Amino acid sequence: MQGFATALTPMNLVWAALGVLLGTAIGVLPGIGPAMAVALLLPVTYALEPTGAFIMFAGIYFGGMFGGSTTSILLNTPGESAAVVAAMEGNPMARKGRGSQALAAAAIGHFIGALIGITLLTLLAPTVASVAVNIGAPDYLAVMVLAFIAVTSVLGSSRIRGFASLLIGLTIGLIGLDEMTGQQRLTFGLLPLADGIDVVIVAVGLFAIGESLWVAAHLRHTSGKPIPVGRPWLGKEDLRRSWKPWLRGPVIGFPFGAIPAGGAEIPTFLSYVTEKRLSRHKDEFGKGAIEGVAGPEATASASAAGTMVSMLTLGLPTTAVAAVMLAAFQQYGIQPGPLLFQRESDLVWALIASMFIGSVLLLVLNLPLAPVWAKLLQIPRPYLYAGILFFASIGAYAVGGSSLDLLVLFIVGLIGFAMRRYGLPVLPAIIAVILGPTAEQQMRRALQISDGQVIGLVNTPFSITVYAVVLLILAWPLLARVLPRRAAVDQERERDEDRTEV
């Protein structure tokens, strides 16, 4: 209650609202996500007191996540890696004239996910942190393998194409220095590539540039008419299909956000897979299913709240934003860790209370603006995609300030165009780029611990359980074919027996 009393002072409310607006505005720009927004605004907050600065950071965090989802849905251009999944169903909805509904589902999903996630952060932070400490390298690797297999098994016209896309992403993820040995891999002697290719550049290249080139290639044959905006509210059918994904999302997102080396990428992918499995409208997935927007967006927001658990209680940042906020804590002479709640309790509870307030402000400010954002689609497509190329180039250049990043962006864009041409899904490539290097690091760490023994990758109950799920996913198509055959054989036997008795 003292935290709410601090966060609800007029000046702190101004900082929270300003953070939400700035985060949303910056998140809308392709390639510039909340981490970059917080990093850019870090020097601006030097004159602020710590409480006001962190309240503003919390607003930027949630606003940036929703801004990234906005461009994913409307323009198929994710502003950050956590917004990648929103493009899978949100963009087809926007193309059908349901952009306002997709944005509304995303805004409400963010609100519900944040509300549940922050409540769990308040109640369960010490418990979740103690559990997270016991999760080792084999467990992390198993979860990432599950994410790889799950996303390639449900996307695309065939599993072969899904695994081909995954291989492309893993190859891009290899570029740079080997973290263990310092050996250069696939850098072609170019020093700027030694740090690897930023995930934002890959996401923007595969989605925005690839999509723009694909549209340009087809505009010669079809006229680029503006896309209608549609009704600016959710109907009863939309609410009926969305409320369960809104509630399921935080259950998936919060634990993944809370564990070290977590983040919003894995749970949003898993949420998408879960909603596709449970939906009664499976045929709509890939064509604009609202469940594929509502679930992952609620998951991403809850995961954002979960990342604060390990950052505040352990001092371990699990995302880029948490890392920047950790630097901000240290800038004020504050060290997050187990004693933070005792030494800086006023600051911590004001920060958590401001996250509640920021999530409410996000809904209040952005829900009425959904039709306004959706009107971006009414811009004629040649101008719209020219603008996307322009802002995507600015975002890619802003990542590292190198002209080589622009060249890499357009090379990746050509790869994205070729993937669309040959029917390869883009999402497995993105998840492979995001998780591939981390999965490799965890695998090598697990092998080092086990002295090179392969059994070291499967020596915990958690990892064994996850791999069992992986095997079930891989074997399910075969089982699905065998089981109906067996049922048919049993039915034929029963008929033969009946005939014999007759």
C-alpha cells in the first residue's frame, strides 16, 4: 500500500504516463524495441530521483512491448523479438480488415497478462527465485529443444520445410565468435560480424524486408488497394474466443520470464502452439485466428513481469531490458539481490505498484487508439511498404550504427523473400536465431559438467520429462495414422465375428 501511495503521486503518474507513451511510440518504429528505448532514455533520467526514473522505465517497458506488437500486427514488422508471434495471426487479421480487433485483442491481452503477472510477482517472487536457482544447463537445453520442435511441427505446409527454416536460422545464429574458444565462425574475415548478427536485424529483415519485396513482386500483377480498417471493437464471438487464451497466456509466460535465461520468446511460441492445439478453429490459423494474437500477447506481458523476479531478487537480468534496468540500479548505487527488498523496500514496492498503474494506463491510452493505428493500413501499399523499408533501414542502422548492418538487413530480406517463394515458414528461422546461440552454450556447458558424457544432457527429471514431450510431438503424426488403422481393423474383426455368429 505504501508503494501505491508513492506511485500515485501526481509527478510519478506523469512519469508513468510519459513512459507508456514514449515506449509505445518508440516500439512502433521497426527495429527499435523497449530495450533500446530504455537505453536511449537512461541518460535523460540522471536528474530524476531513483523512484521516478524506475517508474518511467516500467512504463517504457510495457509501452514498448505493445508498440512492437502494433507494427507486427499492422505491417508484419516486429519491433522486438517478443512481438514476432503477433505477426503470425495479427497481420492476416489486418489484411482482412480486422486490424482494430487484432490491436484490441493485443491491448486487452497485455493488460490481463500484466495484471496477473505482476500479482504473481508480488506474491511469489521469493519462491520462484528459489526454484529458478536449481534449474541447470540440461533443463534449459531441453526447453529450447522443445521450442524448436514445437514451432517447426505446427507451422508451414510440411515438417521438412519447417526444419529447413530452422536450419537457416541456426546457421545465421552461428555467425560471430565462438564464446567458448574465441574462434571466428562464418564471419568471412569481416570484423563487424565478429559480434554476430543482431536478432532485431534478422527479424526485421525476414519479416519487413521480405514482405515488402514479396508485395512489390506481386504489385505488377495486382493493384495495391488500401485495406479497410473494420469495426473498432471486439464482438461477442471475438470475446468468446479470446478470454481463455488471455487467461492461459500468463500461466505459460510468467514462469518462463522468471527463470534466468528466460524471456518472452520461448513462452510466446509455446502459447501459439498451445492455442492452435486447443482451438476449435484450427483451419483459421495462418489466416487470422484471434486466439493466435490474444494468447501470445498475454503471455509476453506476463513474461515481462516475470523477468523482474530474477532481476530484483537475484540480480540476474533475463532480457535486454532487465539488463539495462540493472545498469540503472547500479548507476544509483543500488545492487539488486536477496537483500534488496529489505534495504530498498520503498523503491521496490513503488516500482511494482507503478507496473500495475502502467498496465492500466497502457489499456486506457491504447485501446481507443486502436482504430487510429489501424488506419496505417489505408495508406496505398506502394507508399506504405516504401515507408516500411525506410523505417526498417533506420531501425537496423540504429542497432549498431554500422553501414554493414544495412547490407546484412537486405541480404536477410532476400532470404526472407526466397523463403516465401518456396513456402518455408519464417517463424522457425527467427526462433532459431534467438535461441540457437543460447542452446549451444547450454549444451556445451552441460557436456563440460558431465566431462563430455552425452548422458549429461538428460540427467535430471525435468529434462527427461521435456524430452518425453518432444518425442511425443515427433511421433504424433505416425501415431495418428496408426491408431485409426487399428480402430478400422478392430471394427472389421467385430463385423466378421457378427457375420460368423449370424
